[in-house]
Amino acid sequence: MSSISGAVLGTAISYPTTATVDQVDDFHGVKISDPYRWLEQDVRESKPVRDWVSAQNEVTFRYLGAIGQRPRIVERMTRLWNYEKYRPPLQAGGRYFYRKNDGLQNQYVVYMQESLASEPVAVIDPNTWSKDGTVALSIFEPSPDGRHLAYGIQDGGSDWRSWRILDLQTGKLLPETLQWLKFTNVSWLHDSSGFYYSRYPAPEAQEKFQSLNLNQRVYFHKLGTAQSEDRLVFERPDKPEWGFSPQVSEDGAYLVVTVWKGTDERYQIYYRDLRRKNAPMVHLVDNFEHDYTFVGNRGSELLFRTNLQAPRGRLLGIDVGKPGNPRREVIAQTDNVLINVSFAGDRLLAEYLQDARSLVRIYDIQGKAVAELALPGIGSASGFNGKRDTTEVFFQYSSFNTPPAVYRYDVKTGQRHVWKRPKVPFDPDDYQVEQVFYPSADGTRVPMFIAAKKGLQRNGRQPTLLYGYGGFNISVKPQFSPARFAWMDMGGIYAVANLRGGGEYGEPWHKAGTRLQKQNVFDDFIAAAEYLIKTKYTNPNRLAIYGRSNGGLLVGAVTNQRPDLFAAAMPAVGVMDMLRFDQFTAGRFWVDDYGSAADPQAFKALRAYSPYHNIKPVDYPAVLVTTADTDDRVVPGHSFKYIARLQAQHTGADPVLVRIETRAGHGAGKPTGKIIEEYADRWAFLLKNLDMNLPKNYGR
């Protein structure tokens, strides 16, 4: 295989030359060349693609292995990761279920306690499922009586799940295995005899990892029976693109089926009265115009978080037991964005975003505000998995400089105390978090978090990593990560820009970064970089950008638009071909945010920023693309095509490399060992290309 030359730590890099094909597509009369189309083939099915992956990885790992300080980064990051980590418990049948990681375990273990004072018992240990830690636990759901535990198994990072059921009394697995579950929850019947779930038809073997995921159906599984005997509950064969999320109300009275067809929170709602034999499925919300997220019920009144006439969200009650289904506003819209509501006793716990950080208010069942839950600082609170028959609820709080602590809160007394706080090998007080606001290109005020060691000097020379996402109504909140902490420990600044396209300020903020408005997201990110330079945090030679998935698209697009503004760019598992993204796996769902090249107007917008299609023969910053061979969310062909064209067009000496993980997917379920190695490679790449040196006391 011939090569293209660059530079490896001062010596020539020989990139593998990627074969091209004569592929030209016609989009509304416009001819578009796609010379690397062959790289879209599944790695597991195509030997030429496998050989290409091996050749690229050989070059990349040779480069990374030559960075002399990388072993110290691995050692330090391993020490930072090595502390006990807990997730908030779930309650069922008087028992408590939670995840815990001893420190460096590849996967979290599920523990059960009969009471908060009793000894924990490990009930599911995914670390025993594979030698390399790549078979992971996805989600688990205890039965209402606490007798059984249903759980999903994720193999090699794939979105496909198989489910098993554990009898907690005997410690034995039930004989049945449920297969072909994807993008679904499971919801137990009130009497714990079985549960509802959704699944797709089994794909053809060659389409397992590139199937378009059509014809999802809702089934009921009775414990102790084969999946082939599961009862079909609901389907819409006339709407193969629809997906379904079944949920049983806590009192067991209703089955609520949320219907979705993309990534937007715009749903239809069906329900069935489970107290009536052979009751019909009733169509309650019959359009895809607004969010209707089911929260729970008060008798025949079903409660939904919605953005109907409330772009920042409110809580709405619909009484299905009365003629005309009268509606009641339970919690009105506020100045902040309502992101979740849950029950605990006779209280409603409402989670809000206030300038991208958490705010929690407590309401009575009528919707009257009764308290506000005090949080420790600028951070994120999550969890709040309560029950109507108990006043206690557990939640988790963290920030960029604060590892997650789990709290127990009593909604009746207002008392809050720490249930589990990690003992970490560093002092969080040595680090600081601030929030700033800056103007985007059109004057829009955008928030940004900046985290670093205390005593930060604004001298314009600090190595800085800017992170962004900007899509799918997803809010980026201040949360802790040992990897980010390791970066700050190296002397780096970690900045997070809350871009349009996210959900930080409700639906208008989201829509302002979608479809024909997508350029706003890139403008916001560029303005964040310019702010960091203007205000003397850093300069273009010490500034790097990073983003994952939709954030990988962001990094790819911005690198094309402003290659002069950054010294390094790291797009991870990114959506890079905006003209064909909807041809693979979950890609068709993303049309909500991106639009489709099948539409002439959307095609013009997509072509204008598509990372793959806008690479030009210029001097790019150093680029490290990361992806994984079993990613069936954003198929790795996106990254493969992008880096092949970038290596062919790049005119400078800075490295443009791709790191392709094996036996890993889009991110979920990745074992701790692989995570540490991947981040160590990223930070070593930045160490070299931002001209950094590790502090003398690094890791001490």
C-alpha cells in the first residue's frame, strides 16, 4: 500500500493511501463525488475495509506510542479513576438496587440491600461476562415486588440488547432470553407477572449492524415463557418508521404507550385501562407536534410534562376518566426549563435548568410550590427516582470539580443527607468553576463554563480544550469526569459552550440550531473560541476543540470553516457525511434536527457544512479522529471517509490521524480500561500538538 507523507514527531508520517472509486451522485441536478463510498461497508463483512483499518491504526498508534510522556498520563489517569463510584438507588418491594464500581472495574456491578442498614449483596456482575470487559449491562428494572430483576446485555458496544431475568430469591436466571431489543425500556405489570417492552423484527445477518430499524412493536412478556410466546400488544404496520415506549402507571391501572418517530420530543400517546379485560387501546394525543412525557397518574388523571403552549415546559394533567378528557395545568411554565418531574410521596419533584445548571423545586400534588432543594453549587443534579408510597428520594450531584455524591432527601421533612460520597485521590477545592456569557455572531448571548486549577493566570498562553455539542435538545450540564480532571491536572483549561441546538433554554433555543439554522451552532462555537482568545485565556496555538457524535459533526464543520483558529481538533464518533447519514441504522431519526438531502432546500444547507464534503487543500490543524468498529449508532464509515479525504487534501505537516477502537460502539458500555487508554491518547495528542509539558509535580 502506498503512502502520503506528513510528519510524526518531527519525522515523516506515511499515511496509507486510500483507494478511490468513481462514485458520483445526483442531488437535485447537482453532481456530488463520493470517492470513498467503499469505506461505508461493515468492517466485520469487508476484508478491504478491515485491512484499511489495520493500516490506519498502525500509523496512529505508532505516533501516539512515540509521545514520551504518555505513560505518565496513563498512570495518573488510572489513579484518578480508582475510587468507589455509586449511582442513586431504585426502590422495589422494600429493597434497594444500585450500581457500584470499586474503582477500576471495567463495568459497574448491581447491588441489592434489604434495607439501608443491611449489608449489600452483588446480584449482577457484568465483569464476569467477558475477559475484555466489552459485554456490558445496559439498564435494569426490578419487578414491583422486588422478586425479579430484568436486565439488558450489550455486546461490544452495539445498540442491540438481549434481556435476561434473574430470580432474586433463588439467585438463578429464568430460562428465557429476549432478543432484538433496541431503543426501548421495559415496564413491569403491577402484579410482577411480566412486563411490556418493544422490539424490532430480527434483521438479516448481513444487516444486523446497518439495519434501518423499522416496524418496532410492543409485546408483553410473561415470566417463565419463551419469547416466541410473547403477546403482541400494539403495532402500526402502516407506519413502519414509528417507535413505541410502553410504561405502566405506578398503581398498575394504565398502560401508556408513547409513540415517537425521530429524535424530537414530539409524541403521540395511546393508553389502555389495564383494570378492564380486553380494554381497547385509546388514542389520546393524535399528532406529532409537542412533547408529552408521561410522569405518572392521580387516579384517572394522567400527568405529562409538555411544551404545549409552554416552550420551556410545564406539567399538564389529562383526565381520561371524564368525558372530553378535561385538562388541568398542574405546574405552570417558569423562567427556567423544566426537564423532568417525578413523584415522591405526595410531592412532585421538578428538575429545571437555570442557565444550564440544575435547580430543583418541590410542589404539592395540586401544583403549589412548597420548597426548593438547596444544591451545593454550580452543578448538575439527577436521579430523583421516588415512589408514591414513600417520602424518600435519592439523587446525584456533581460538577466539573466535584465527583458525584448520592444524597437521600425526605420530601416530608425537607432533610437531606449524603448517602454515599466518594473518597477521591485529589482535593476538589484545588479547582475552580466559573460561568461566563459571550455574544455569538448574530449577538445571541451564549453561556460557557470554564474549569481549571485555582490561581489560573489569564496570560493568553494557557492550553485550553473547548467542548461542544449543540443538538437534539440535549443540554450539556456541569458534570464530573476523571478524564476531564486529568486534563485540568495537566494544567489545561476545560471550557464547555452551551450552544444553540441544545435544550438549555427550551424549544426556541433548540430549534435555532437545527435544519436551515444549523450554522448558528457552528457560529456559537467559533465565537466561544474567539472569546477565550480575546479575554486572554489562550491563543490559537494553544487551543483545541473536541466533541462527540453530533459534537463530532460540530468539530469537523468548524475545523473546515476556521482551520486558523485551532491548533488541534478531535472529532469523536462524528456524523461526517451529511448527505447520506439517513441511509444507515439510527440515522433516519436525525432528520428532525438536520433535515434530509432528499429535500432541495435542506440539501443546500447540508452540503454547505457537511464535514466530508467541505475539505479543501489547505493547512489543517492537527486532527485526531476517534471511532469504533462496532458503532451501529453513527456507523464508522462517517469517520473513515472523512479522514481518508482529509489525509489526501491536507497540505500541512501537522498529523491528521484516525484511532479506531475494536469491540466498542458509540460509547455506552465501554469498559474502563478502554476509556482510560482512549483518553490518554487524546491528552497525549494534545500535549504534543499544543506544545505542552507535564507539570513537574504532575501526579504527585
